[in-house]
Amino acid sequence: MPLKHIQLKKITIAIDGFSSTGKSTVAKQLAKHLGYIYVDTGAMYRAVTLFAMQQGFIDKDHFNVDKLIAALDNITISFKFNETAGFAEVYLNGVNIEKEIRTLEVSQFVSQVAAVSEVRSQLVKQQQQMGKDKGVVMDGRDIGTVVFPDAELKLFMIASADKRAQRRFDELINRGDKVSFEEVLKNVEDRDYVDSHREDSPLRKADDAIEIDNSDLDLESQFKKVLELVNTKFSN
């Protein structure tokens, strides 16, 4: 049985954390339960990454940052709710790219693209616009520190690298992708380093964020724990 909540006001919920910590999963659950807007900011950076790959701006041997920056005005990212899937899918310039952006290949480049200040600046403005009226659940790397530093509830999700890699590996295998656990683990560790060490908006826990280690939590237990924190904000 889901916990009941008394919704007296609309709030902003910011969920940050490392890759594959289940941020999107719990954010989608919360948004659906509360009737809030859900914004997957990681998908927005993945969309820009896919665009860069399609245009030949980035591959394993080079990254032409200047060309990507010059092309930013040609990138339109939107979300459209898929009633069958039960969540909003990502569109790049009018084309559904939900499946394409979830590949390990995109994951290998997304942290590099997300480290570009001009990319971050453009997407942060869009994200702030999406959440200007509150009633939003947004997950990413800098939501509680940069996008919505005044969010009423900030969560910071963590889990061991091995647990996160196993989750990501299982997800990719179930999709039919041919990957090894070792390359998925390396991708997780590499992304952790780049996300934490970039100059612009590095991944860090906001001072007032509540840390949740879900290494050993199932989805139901995690959602129950988070919803209790949400309800505390509504009753204040």
C-alpha cells in the first residue's frame, strides 16, 4: 500500500547522485504519485551527446567542442508522455530518441559533453523554465546545487560502484545489448570521476541534501523512505 500524503502546497524536489543510483526510477515514482512534472535532465545531456555523435563532433578519438557549441541553437529537446510506457520520452528535433540515448556508447561520451560550460548553461536555463511553477521532480547531477538551489527537498542518491554497474549491466542485457560487466563497471567509474572533477558544476552533495544509500534497498523500500521525506515537507 502506498503511503498517503497531504498535499498542501507544491514544492520542488531535486534528486542528485552518481550514475545508475536509481535517481530516475524514484523520480518517476514520485512524480506519478504526486501528479507532478518529471524532468530527466540526464536524458537532456544524453540527447545533446547523441546529436554530437550523429554530427561527427565526438567519437573515441576526438571531441570538437567548438563545433558542438556553434550548433547548440540547432538542438531542440522535448518530452512527450507515452501512455503505454507510462513515462515521458525524449525527443531530439522532433524525433523520439528514448532508446538510442540509453546505450553504453552514449554513456561513454555523455560526461564529456556535460562538462562543456556552454552546454550546461543552455540546458540549465531550460530546466529552470520547466520548474518555474514548482510541482516538479527533477533528477540529475547539479539540480540541488545549481538548477534549484532553493528546492524544498533535496536528495542525494549513492550506491557502491559494483551495485550500480550490475544494475546497468542487467538493464542493457535485458534490452538485448551485447556488453560485458567489466566495460559497464569501467564506464560507471569513469563517469563518476569526470562528473565529480569537471570545472563547471561538478557533482557534489548540496549542504542541505539528504543522502540515501540504496545499495541494499529494493524499489519499494526506497520509494517508501523517500515518500516519508516528501510528506514531512508537506506537513511543515
